[in-house]
Amino acid sequence: MCVQDGEQEMENLDSSNSKPWPSHCEILHTQMDHFNKQPPVMCPTDQANLPSSFPLESICEENMALEKRLNMLGDFMPELRSGEWSDIGGRPRMEDTHVCIGNLAKTFGYDKLNEEIVSLYGVFDGHMGKAAAQYVRDHLPRVIVEDSDFPLELEKVVVRSFKEVDAAFAKSCTLDTSLSSGTTALTAMIFGRSLLVANAGDCRAVLSRGGIALEMSKDHRPCCPREKDRIKSLGGFVVDDEYLNGLLGVTRALGDWHLEGMKEVNGGGGPLSAEPELKLVTLMKEDEFLIIGSDGIWEVFTSQNAIDFARRRLQELNNVKLCCKEVVEEAIKRGATDNLTVVVVSFHMEPPPQLVVQKARVRRSIFAEGLQNLKCLLEG
């Protein structure tokens, strides 16, 4: 059963006609063009004694790495398709929600990007109620677009927007205590060939690069050593490696202002952080699709297992939404008991190619002793 949010359902807009976005990807091309126009870069060598009639260009490691990177990128431009599916799972109420916006600026009437397209996809997993998840879903995209630095300094914009929405929700909870709740949040923004993932909590994003799973986020749980150190430095504590201050199973989330000792209203800190961790990659032709899932999915799927399963479904159906549906149904078959939400973003119109597995060549030989025994048997 597909459970959809009653208050708002963002429409998934196809952005397959997107053009290159200059903020990150074209920097690489600009650097490469500049490099090609410059005289050959000479590494410190003993080339002074070489014949001048045959000048040799010495290639530094930095230039080789840049050229290799450019060759890997080629002229690839992602053609975006997305799908989503949710199920209440074994829980008494649905607290997950999600967002799929193919053209962020157009959706919110931001007309300064001309024809450039920025897409946003996200999953929000609420706890102790659904109010926080729905609030973040409804407000975070607009706050991002309306930031004065959007889209030129997108990393700073996203971090600032997470914190701003968190603070705004605190004020709403003050006016209406029935809203008191919290949510994890993971967003993926795609602009040109750049993919920026921001995560606060235990939702997870995994990229399929030629069938290999690349985790684009880290689960923020109390058992994580780095998170545990951060919590202790801010006066918090971890119980049994599972619960922050004995109350929460995540160490980063938006909301939860009603929980004493988690956050400071004046913005001075606290062990529960709304600041997301970011990961930025440049998409290549080998990058096939991105899976974003709430933690209920990852309780029964490993990252690679999810990529393998979704990849087979895309090869068979080439339908992103049906792929999401089958991932959720498979999670239920495997015993998932939490709310389940999956968003898949494909970067190609064609299904993922079949992987060619090269068989190892085995050289067969027969030992002298074995040869002698065989000879004796044949001779009787």
C-alpha cells in the first residue's frame, strides 16, 4: 500500500533538458581550458641537456590527474528521472515524508537562474509525531531558494537553511506545543553535473557508480565515535551506545526542542545538532542512479544490496517509480517494521547496462608424477 502525505505532495518535474551548471562543474573546464592555453609546465628534471630540436613536454602529476578527470567526465550531462514510494510498515502511524522537485527555482518563482535548473530531492523521517517532518518538507526548499547566496554558494546556503528552518520550527512549537516532535532530514541537490547531499540523521543516500555502491552520507547514531566525542564535548552523554541523553537514537535532527538538555533556544549549541554533513561529487557517465531511503530501508538492506536490487529492477522495468515500489515491498518481505520511504533519482533515460564479468583464465597443468601414473594406467 502506498501511503501519501495528505497535506502536500510535491510534483516530480522532469529535468532532462538541464544545461551545465557553472558553480562547480564548469570550474573544472575553465581550469582545463586555461591549462591548454599555457606553455608546457616543466617539472624539475635534467632536461636542459636534451636536444632543442625535439623539445619534450614534461607532465606533472597534478596535470595528469586533471586531464584524467576531464576524460572521465567527457560530455556527460545527466538526464534526470525520479520516483518515490512510501509505506507505513509495521508502525501505527506514518511519520515519514519526502519531496521531489525537478526545478527548484521555477517551483518557487525564482527567476534569476535563466534556463539553468537546480533539482531537489529529500526524505524526512519524523519521530514522536509527524509535525516536524512536514514542517521541514514544506519550508526547507523555499528557505534555500530565498537565501541571498543561492545558488552561487550552495554548500553554505544548505547548512544555513537547515539551521534556519530548525530555529523557525522552535518558535512554532512555542506557540503550539502539539507540534512538538523531531525529524531527520536528507536532501540531494543536482545542478548540472554536481550532486550535493546534505544529511542530518540516519536517512541514507547511496550512489550507484557502475553498479558499485558509494555512500553519500553517514548515519548519525550515538555509536559513531566521532559523534560520541562531539556529544560529550557539548555536555551530552550516550547510553549503551544507542541513545543520546538516554532519549534519542540519532545525534542530529531538526526539531526536538521539547526535549530538555538537547538544544539551546538561543542557538548556543547542545548535543543534538541540526547542522547537516555535506558531500559533493561531480557526476560521471558511470553514475547510474541515487537511492535515498529512510532508516527503515537500511535496517534490512545493506548499501550494496540495495543498489544490486534496484539495479536489477531498473534493468527489467526501466521505470523508476515501480523500482521504488518494489524496493519497499522487498523491505517488508524481509521483516522491516519501521515506516518506509524510498526516492530514486536516475541519471540516464536508458536502464543500467549489464555488467560484464571477466572470467579468470586458469592455466591447467599436469605434474610429472601424475603423468607417470596416467602412463602406467594406459599401458596396463
